Amino acid sequence: METDTRSRILAAAEDLFVQHGLDATTLRMITTAAHANLAAVNYHFGSKEALIETVFRRRLTWLNDQRIAALDALEAEAKGAPLKPRQIVESYFGVAIRLAASSPGGRTFMRLLGRTYTEPSEFVRSFLAEEYAEVIARYKAAFFKALPDVPQEEFLWRFHFMMGALSYAVSGVDALRLLGPVDESDPEALYTRLMSFLIGGLRAPLPEIQSQAVRKPRAKRATPDRASD
């Protein structure tokens, strides 16, 4: 019974956080939706902040473990050689897309992550930075090694845009329907479309402002404007 109550609270909190945001969602709203009482939240989690951390960790830990495992496997196979950018993109973003497609709970969690990126509180920002630290460090190193001709600052911007594209893609197709009818029944089609888009963004020509900055020390040296696939 205690496990059932805890699970109901977590599921209700996840749904309500997506609908209303972390700050606007009250413990009273959560306990009402979970058919529990405030004492149960205090018993199982201790505080709202601890509840938020548990909501994220129950899926984010698995997600990040899968990302690390995928990168470990690729690097072991490469035996020290740089990975192809496509491999890195697919191992990082592919796990998230498949989580969103695997179950309603997975999709809800990815929507929650997307909302958190655009409405971060200082507490959640610090918490997620800590949770992502190992994964981001490993993937940045892999990308920098794979894309030596792309300035690191430029790559960070591109990775930021890629994260935004992922969040938007898994949050639903309501906005897309405004443009016309779409078929959203095939998660593999979403995966394929998003991978193509992300790889295209990663390989896009460097912006002129960055190209000028790179060329400034040696004006006659050509700057590569496309990353190798």
C-alpha cells in the first residue's frame, strides 16, 4: 500500500508539473490527484523539493545511464579513433526519443524536461546541472574530438539548439497541426526525421560572425564550414 501511494504521488506530480509548471503546482494539487494526503508526501519524500528530485531521478538516472553505456560501446569499438558525429548524435538523442515513444509515462517525462529547460528555477537548474554533469562532459569530449574544425563555443550553441529541437519534437504535434494534417502514429518516423534535422544542423556552415573570429589570427587561412559526417 505504501509503494502504491508513493507511485501515485510521483505519477500525479509528473503530470501536474507538465501541465502547470513546478512552481505553480502545489502539494495540495498533487495529493488530490493522487488520492493521498499531505502527510503521505512528507512521509515518502519530506518536502516538495525532494519530491521534484525523485520525479526527475526515477527516469533521468536510467536515461543518462543508457547514454553513457551507448557512448562506452561506441568508443570501445572505435579503439581511440574519433567517432562519427552521427553516431554521437544518435546515441545521445536517440535514447530520449525512444523513451518518449516507449510509454505515456516516458513521453510525459520528456515533456517535463522540455518545460524545465524553458522555465528553470535556480533549484532545478542546479539539480539538473549536477545530474547531467558526467553525461555532458563525456559527450562534449566526444563531439570535440569528432569535430576538431568546429569551434567549441559554436558547438555549444548548436548543442543547445539541438536540445531545444528534441524538447519541441517530443512535446507533441499541436503546433505542427496548425500547418496541416500530419501522421503522428509512427515513432520511428519521428526518430528518422529528427535525426536528419539534428545532423543537418550540426553540419551547417559556420555563421559568418564565428568564421571571422576563427580567421582573424590568420586572415588567409580557409575555415572549414562543414563538419564531417
